[in-house]
Amino acid sequence: MREEGGYEMIKKVILNLSLCHKEHISAYGEGNERRLTGKHETASMDQFSWGVANRGCSIRVGRDTEKACKGYLEDRRPASNMDP
């Protein structure tokens, strides 16, 4: 993802993450039903979403990543009490 052409890989990873959204939510810590409401710059735990520089989505891609066509993504769903 951090090499040339990595943005295409990022989009593939996002697609794969979207296919297992409910499974991920169940493992992403306790209390997410209170935190992931879709309000206050959080995604809804009921619906997967992604976007560039969007703090209100499940997966966020930075502007620099989009501009450089390589970089990283941020999964904003896990709670701080998740057991890795």
C-alpha cells in the first residue's frame, strides 16, 4: 500500500473489509453501540463506509494518501478497550 500504485491495493483492502463488517464490529471491543452512532464524527456500526479525509466513516483514507496514490488507511471502528 505504501509503494507506487498502492492506492489500488488500498481500495481492494477496503472492499475486503466491507465484506466482513459485522464480524469485525463484534470483535472491536465493548460499548461500540454507544460510540458508533453515526453522529459526532463516528461511523454507524450498522453500515460500512469509507472516504477520503472523512472522520465520519468506518475507514478513512488521508488526503496525502489519495494525492500520492500510495500510503495507508485508518480503521476508525475499534474501541479503545478492544483486545488485539
